[in-house]
Amino acid sequence: MSEDRTGPREEPRGHRLTSEELRSHQWWGTEGLRSFSHRARTRQLGYLPEEHLGKPVIAIVNTWSDINPCHQHLRERAEAVKRGVWQAGGFPLEFPVATLSETFQKPTPMLYRNLLSMETEELLRSYPVDGAVLLGGCDKTTPALLMGAASVDLPAVFVPAGPMLRGHWRGETLGSGTDMWKYWDERRAGRIGDAELAELEGGLARSPGTCMTMGTASTMASVAEVLGVTMPGAAAIPAVDSAHSRMAAAAGRRIVELVWHDERLSRFLTVEAYRDAVATVLALGGSTNAVIHLIAMAGRSRVPLALADFDRIAREVPVLADLRPGGRFLMEDFYYAGGLPALLARLGEEHLHLDRPTVGRTTLRAQLAGAATHDTEVIRTPDQPLADQGGLAVLHGNLAPDGAVIKHISAEPRFLKHTGPAVVFDDYRTMQATINEPALEITPDSVLVLRGAGPLGGPGMPEYGMLPIPDYLLKQGVTDMLRLSDARMSGTSYGACVLHIAPESHVGGPLALVRDGDLISLDVAARTLRLEVDDAELARRRAAWTPPEPRYGRGFGALYQEHITQADTGCDFAFLSREGEVPEPHAG
């Protein structure tokens, strides 16, 4: 069982604020009409003066909702956080924010990641808040909350929702997402029927919490922990384990201490922290989505991070976590094997910056002291890794001038160097309607190409990148094909899928110029992705290409399409990631 590592922390060094130096003092503690009004309205809320005056005010930013199964327990966790805040002498206030349910929100929660980050930033800036505890976990909520909090730069602690319990079906252990794709293909191939499918529906996801594979949710929770903005060991605690409630209460206690010592997020979100986060994602065999999110998060922290950093670090870091979809085990196994502290201890000084601060201990080195691995099959030793190099490669070539990514440890090895003829789909609906048509003459060597699915074209870059294999090939036993797109794919997905091709086809990237039958060459070892068409022919095609009409005439979609950046720069809004100061509001 993973050790409970959320206990006492060494006293931070430096100045301790007085109550008059608290940010919230400007709302409640000054002379004048406004402060009088604020105190009167706080009495209207039912609070006594001694409950809040002179105390750190802690915003509990909660992404709970009835439509988000990953977060259905976060109402209770907010109460645990409040308990910790009260115990430490703070004053908690809960703020509901957008939930971004990966399961239900269409066309994709990625369309709204930046909206949640804006909501978080402006909420923390505009209210009498001294610090924040951020409750999230479903894929886009983790980066969104941290992007917003980093932009306003107050003290903050992140509480990850935690993975759900492992699934079960007829004696088999199931991984949400990963086994969903697997058994849906079995259904399409005619190898299981309606009765089996109905049983799978009830056994695939059987508790609150995020996907229990090393999908995007657990990858980003691990990112938050290694960045140093969670309680130690928080990332892998199962959502329904009592340790999860204890961790949430400990976060409530810790945030009060961070506020008193003015330890803001910028103290922890450093260049070294982001480099360590990249190394950790690669050692975990984590989700390709982390590439986009980490670049966006680093941009908000004014830290340079690029695709080249991922590829460079991938060549240096082994894959140590044998977790689905690239491996065998699930997050419960990872937790009992020692969790992220155990894996980070194995990466050690060779790959990590151990002397940087974290919210839970004075340094990452102190945070990892005593961390032990209890199952060396789940968390490998560096001399017996799952793979010698990180499970992700960054590709360039005339088809991806600004880069593309592939999670090559999840692909059949024969596709890591492959040339085949393109079968092109202009949008996802067309692909869904026609993928099984024999007239397309798709063979196992064909290269399936989807365009119109990038940040603008999707819109929002949906998780369309694991294109389905035609039914008739599945029935022949084909389980993987080379697939290319400007889309993303679920972190629970697998296969030879080249993703995030930039620039996307919607803005005239080379993907827009591919035609059926064109030969496409992938060479992962050489990090190349090429369209085998000469430059003169590509120039002719480019001259004939016309950009699509804007999709949105108004609303958030119009704001999105005017300001979204491409995948290689994190898909943030340009006006959110650029340099510039934002003044504190005048509270009086």
C-alpha cells in the first residue's frame, strides 16, 4: 500500500504576513463605505466577524457537477478541504466553476479549456481571495485550473479527483477507455454480442473518479504532483479511498500556511519544474495530450517550453511505469506499488531537479525521502525499463513543418517505419459514414488520413485521432494501422496514430494538400513524416486551395476562432499567453 505522505511539512522560510497584509484585508479591514458594505453583506451570509476577519480567505474552486462522473465525489472533497482550512485558522469559500466533462461535452472539452482557465483567473482576481484550493481531474480541468491560477499567481494547491476503481468483466480486469476501444472493435468484428456489451457497460467504469489507465487525467494529475503543487502522493490515490479525503483535508491545512508565508504558484512553477514534468510524462508512458497542455501551462508561467524539449528529453528518459494503454497495469496497481513518489525516486537526480521547492515539502528531494517501490513489475527499475526511451516522439517533415507527435510504445512495431498510400477523409462525419465501404480499397498497409479536425477545424481539436479500422479488416485480424490527423486522441487510446499535425489543414497546412493514393512515409527513429509528392506539385495544389468559411458568427466560438493558437504552441488564446500586466482591482 502507498504510504500516506501528506503529513507535517517543514516550516517555510521567510517573512510571515500580518493580517493587514492579506489581500482580503482590502475588502473587509479598511475604513470606508465599501468595507462597511462588504462586512454587512458577509453578515447577510450568516458569518460572524470572528469567523473571517483577519484570517486567510481560501477559495475552493470546484468543478463538480451532476454530468461529470469523474467529479461526482468532489462535493464531499470540498467539505474535507473546508475542514482543513478551518483547522488551520483560515476562512473557506466554495466557488463552482465549469466542469468540462470529457464524457459528455461536445464537440470536445478542449474547446472550453481556455474558458475555464479564464473563469478561474478572473474569479481569483476579482474576489477577496488570499489563496485557492483547486478541485479537478477530468482531462482538461487540471491544465485549465492551473493555467488560470498561474496567471493570477496566488498561493494555490491542486487536489486531483483521483482514478476510479479498476473495472471487471467475466474474470477480466478492465481499463476504462482502453478496453472500451478494444471491446467495441470486438463487437464490430462480430466476436461479442449485445449481452456481452451490456455487461461491459456496467463493469467498465464502476466508481467515481477519472479513467484508471495512464490516460490524460492521470497523466495530468501526475504532472501537477511533479510540478510540486499537490500534496505528496496525491496523483494516484483512488477517488473512493479514505486516503483521498485525508489528502483533501491536508491540502486545506497547507493552503493556509502557504498564504501566511506568501508562497505563490510562481515560486513552484519554474523552468526546472516544467522540465521535470516532461520527464515524468515520458517515464509514465503518459498521454500525448500532455504535450499541448504542458506547453500552454508553461506559457502562462512565462517558462519557455517547446516540442523540441519533449523530443530531447524522450531520448534520455526510460519508460518505467508498466501502465495501460502502453503496458499492463492500472492506477490502483500503481498506487499500491508506491505511486508517483516511487517512480520519481527511481528517476532520481539523473533526470530530475531535486532541490526545487514544492508546496508539500521544502524541496522535491525532501518530498521523495523514504519513497519505496513495492512492486517492480508495475514500477520498473532503470536497468529493466518498459522501454529504453520515453514513449513519445516528435516528428517533422514536409507534412508537419511545425511538428507532430506519436506515442510509439502503443503502436505495432512494423508501423514505426512505414510507407503506404493515403486514404483521405475531409472530416470526421464523412469518415464515420464511409470507412467501411469496400470501394475505398483500404488495405492493412493504407495510411488513413483525417483532416479538418485541428484546433480550428474540429473545432477544438477533438479526440478523433484513433481512427477506426474498417470492419472487414478487423474480421481478418488486423489490429493496427498507420493513421494521421491534425486531431488529438484520448490518452486511453493506442495504435500507430500520428497526431497534432501542425499547421492544421484548416489554416492551409500541408495536410490540406494530401490526395488519395499519395504515398506517406513515417520513420519514427529518424523522426520524419513525409508526403512523397514533389514540391512543384504541392505548389500547384496549394495555389488551388481555398480556406474554409469561419464556422462561428458570434459567441464564445467566435472568440475562440479569432485567438486560438496551433497545437505546437499549446492551443492557448494569444491574448492570455502573451506578456503583459493585469492590475489588481480596487476594492475600496
